[in-house]
Amino acid sequence: MNAYLTTTLLLCCSNIFMTFAWYGHLRYKAVPLLIVILVSWGIAFFEYCLQVPANRIGHEYMSIGQLKIMQEVIALTVFVPIATFYLREPPRLDYLWAGLCLCGAAYFIFRGGLAAS
């Protein structure tokens, strides 16, 4: 599997863990804050186990800016379904506008091609 695809898949998986670590607890507001923090740290551990290798692999072929914009596009792509279906927040048109802005950012950061460090 090529490095670009590996980086993308690892970042997608890490963002699933990240979104649940950061926002998943909002569905369980009765759970004490200390428990929520500890569980979130536990989930975040797995996020880092995927995110750190993704960035190391990706940085061989992409600049830091490209990795960051790629991560933000993936983060919004993962966040919207989780917010909608798991946290039951109604989808908003603002998600579309934010996504379009990120598409513009991706265009500008990648328009010269992949930039090896």
C-alpha cells in the first residue's frame, strides 16, 4: 500500500477515536467528570497510536501544511456523521460551508503537488 493511502487511512481511523474522545462523552452527561476525563484519555491513546505513525509516514511525501489540511478535511468528514447519528445533533448548513472552505484550503495547499520535506 502506498504511503499516501496509508497516511489517509491511519488519519481517518485516528479521527474516529479523536472525535469520540473529545465529544462522545457529551451523550453521557450524568457520568462524573473525572471518569469522563480518564475514559477520554484512554480513547485518545489509541488516537495517538494511529495519528503519530500517520504523520511520520505522510511527512516523507507531504509538507506539514499538507498534513494539517488533510487532517482537518478528514476531521470534518468524520465529525459530521458522528455528531448527526451518535450525538443526535441535527445537521446544519454551516457544516457544508465549513467543508467548502476546507476544500478551498486543500486546493491551495496541494495545488503544487505533494511536497516532500
